[in-house]
Amino acid sequence: GAVVSQHPSWVICKSGTSVKIECRSLDFQATTMFWYRQFPKQSLMLMATSNEGSKATYEQGVEKDKFLINHASLTLSTLTVTSAHPEDSSFYICSARSGRDNEKLFFGSGTQLSVL
Amino acid sequence: QKEVEQNSGPLSVPEGAIASLNCTYSDRVSQSFFWYRQYSGKSPELIMSIYSNGDKEDGRFTAQLNKASQYVSLLIRDSQPSDSATYLCAVRRAAGNKLTFGGGTRVLVKP
């Protein structure tokens, strides 16, 4: 199956710093990538849809200036949490659709962010 | 009303038994349905996809879809302790649209 690599797996940072998370599709081109956030014992909540070469589409309630998304190539999308605060601590997961099967969504391994 | 609803569980089943998970959705024009398994601290893993009414079997897993009643279910036969995880139901309105996830059902398989 398609492989999506996400890095880093976990990060601990001080309040006020910015954190960048990378999501790469390793064996396929992903024109669209999705960023999700998951709080403990809750489901995945879509934050934004990232399209290669264009601005990301953010879900209602997600601050686009705080969660910066860049999808500069067909294999890489990045999420930057700017000026992170403890309430931003969460599990962030990226996903991408494989061009071979547009119906299926493949997930990265996730990034656990802890803001002190 | 949530767009995709699941019983949060935990659903406790003895090893070797059948685990039955249900999911209902509110959007009648939904076309694609998925079941994901998620272990604690890990990202979701696709188990099954189903697009038309009826049953679809893959190994020990069977997905059932009833669009008229707006529900999709997952059966896990011969449940194993390694099946203990949270199972997420996801629904998509049309090809290319975003997935909407249910809250997940936690399954515990006891040896």
C-alpha cells in the first residue's frame, strides 16, 4: 500500500515556540493532503485540506495564521504550529490520497506535540 | 446530531467471539464508507472500504452497508487480543471530498 511518512514522531517544546511537522508521500504523488488533530480519547478532527501549489482550505474554527500549511510539492506538505501554547498539545496526523486509488486515505504515523 | 456516530464502548468480547460494531451517518448522499483501526498512540490503519449496499468480506472482517437505513457495520470474527483497539468509522460524501470520522468504538478482546 501507499506509504506516508510523518516527522517528527514526537516533540516537546516551550510555550511560544513554533513547531514544524513534515508529511511526505514516499511512493506516490499526493495532490491533496489532509491534516488532522486528535485529542486524547477523541476522534480525528480535520484541520485543513492542503492542495499542491495553492492555499490550504481550513475548517471552521481553525486559525490559519496559527497553523501554517505549505504544500510546495506533490510529495511534501508541512504544518507549522506557530507560537504554540499548552492547549495546542495534541496528536497531529497527516494523510494523503493515493493517485492509484483515489478513494483510500493513507495516514502518516502522527506527531505527538507537547507544549510546556 | 453528529454527522457520524459510533458507540464509544468499550465493547468487551471474549477471544474467539464475534465483535459487532455499528456506525450511523446523517448525510444521505454519502457514497464511500471506511473502517479504520487505531492502536493507542498510533495513526489509523485502513481495514475495509465499502461503497455499495450489502456485505463485503475480507479475511476475518465483514463490512455491511445499508444506505436506506444510513448505517454501516463491521464484524470481526474469531476475535483476537491483537484486535483490541479503537475502530473508527469514516464517511465521504463524494469522491474527492473530505472524510468525516465518527468518535470511534473501543474494542477489548479478553483472552
